Amino acid sequence: MTKIKNIISRQILDSRGFPTIETDVILENNIIGRASVPSGASTGKHEACELRDGGKKYIGKSVLKAVNNVNGEIFDALTGCDTTDQVSIDNILIKLDGTKNKSRLGANAILSVSLAVADASANYYNIPLYKYLGGTSDFKLPTPMFNIINGGAHANNKLSFQEFMIIPVNNKKFSECLRKSAEVFHTLKTILHKQGFSTSVGDEGGFAPDLNSEEEALDLISLAIKKSGYNLTKDFVFALDIASTEFYSKNKYKLISEKKPFSSLEFSSFIKKLCKKYPIVSIEDPMAEDDWKGWSELTNSIGSSVQIVGDDLFVTNINRLNQGISENSANAILIKLNQIGTLTETINCIELAKANKFETIISHRSGETENTFISDLSVGLNCGQIKAGSLSRSERIAKFNQLLRIEENFISNKTLKNNRFF
């Protein structure tokens, strides 16, 4: 009864109003699994290929080719397969595509099926998705990282850094993290309004004020934490997504707020100064995606006290992660399902990271859907941290609300997973 009877894919819209793909996997007893796939604005060149149609429809971003690949070739290959054999199904999908970056069928097409297969199996057994994915009784809730000021590719302002995040610390429950962070978010909105800044939000739900420097953003967040009745370091610490590939060119890093471009070593020094001035405990993509030497220098310098997170560097790819492990290029990895294209490859990457004492962070994308798969994935695999955006926009809040449900209804041990950096 866990065999696939039908697969139906369709084109829907993501949080930016662009098309994406959603797929239903239907079992012989008519149980349905469903999944939709997000899309990134700031993407690494080593990511798996997101298949788009080109042409005039939806400004070239239609995904009907990917939809047709699912409804045709993928359906033919998977009909009758057992959804509980996730590894076998994902291997069929990988071999069927036959390219290194899933460019023939599209990583978006393949991932929509891979995730829907897992959802169908969980529904068949009538168990929560996180439990189906994890299969252990010792689940922990992740600590959330909230992106409350947007810059870079996610906003139209002078900030080169892409995300300015707060991390609530010294809490026993996820719900405490969420409440305290929401209070800071709304306090920040009041402060921005009083100082004459826009309180409109960027792609990931954080505010996008037209600030003049990265330090100004950190100072405003520090003020919001204080005015919310909390203490910096004791109650909240900072995380940054620098997304440095976006402003790296000709071996130089050029910030809008700085007059002169930085060499790799100079930019590393700039980052270290920020870490001394502010309680920054996590930095994502501090160096460009192929500046391996710069990554190793920074990790060797401050990696004992700061989480150095590879996103564009690793793109959830086990081969690039292996290189990073051997070169000590980071100590943490951001996990994005659509960077690699199947659930099995994602899990393999997480397991390799954990085996080498890398911290793991499950992440959304800037173009999201209402799908909450990443919430269950973060719990099921005990990843310890999750990035799902800010405290506005329903496609972000959906992920946090799912974690509230998991905490309330399913987790007997409701404490958060420990992290060595905060």
C-alpha cells in the first residue's frame, strides 16, 4: 500500500510572486504526500540547476518544463515504487537525470518529488513528518536565527551584508525564543519609525531601512534589544549572513559603506574587528564561494569562538564539504534542500557534517512557499539551528508555527539542542 499510484505536479507561485513547482505523490490507497520547492535570490554558482522555461511568460521564470518532466518521465520511472525506500527512489531520480547538477530534469522537479515521497510515507504511517525522518525518541527543538534587518540581494538599500540576525540564548523552550524575538522585532519597528526610516520589509521579512553602514544596523538592533528589556550577550547574540560572493570581484571585497575595496586578508581583519565590537557568534559566507584560502585563514583565527558557516561555499554538496573539512575552511554548514536536489543527498551531507563536528543549520530560501518541511527536518535530524527568515510574512511564520506545534504536541523533552558557540 506504500507503492506510488500517481504523481501530479503543478506550477504555483512562491513568496516573491514567481512560479515554482509543487508535486503530489499519491499512493495505492489514495494517501497523498505533497511538497513545494523554494528558490533563492542569492545563489551560489555550484548549486544544482533550477530549471526555468525562459521566454516571455512570467518574465522567463515559468517552470512548466520542470512540471512536465515530473508528470511525464519521472512519473513513468517511479510508478509502482515503494515510497518507504527513499534512498532507492532518490537514486532512480539522480540516474534518470544523468547530469552532475541535475540540469536535464531540473533540481526543482526532482526535489519536489523526493520530498513528496517522504511526506506520503509519513502520512501512510500516520506519524509526524519529523518522526518519520528521524526515527529516534530523543528529539530536540532547534534554536532559531531571526533575520530582522535585510540588506544585499534581499533589499534595496546601502547595506552590503545580506542578513542581520538575532539569536535568542539561555532559553529552555522554542516558544520562549519566539516570544522574546518577536518583542525585539516589534520594538525595532518602533525605533525605525521614530527615526524616520522605512519599516517596509525585504524578501525574508526583515526590515530594509536605508542605513549607511553595517555598524549602524547592529547599533539599531542593540538598541531594540535593550528597549525590549533584554541584555545583549545574556539574552541575545548576533549572527550575520555576509553573502560576500555578491560583492566580490577581481579578488577584492567592495562594501558600499567603505571607500576602498578589501583584499581577502583585509576583509578578514574587518570581520574580526566587528566580532570584537559586537557579540557576533555566527557568520555565514564571510568569504566568497571560491576563496578557499580566505575561509581557512578566518576559521583558523576565530573559529574556536565564532561559528563560521558555509552556504555558497558548500551548497549542501558532500564533495565540497569534504574539501572544506580537509582544509579547515569552516566549522558549520547551512543546509538548503534545493541546493542539492534530493532528500537523501541532503541527509548524507548532514551526517558527514556531524561526523566531523560541524554545526548544522537548516535554512529556507528568499523565495519561499507555505511548505513547512524544513521545520520537521530540523527536528527530525536534530540539526540544532534553523533559519526561516524574520517575524513577518506568512511563508516565514509558517515554519515557526510548525515548530510550535511540534513542541506542544509531540516533544516530551522540550529543551533546545545544545550548541558550542552559544
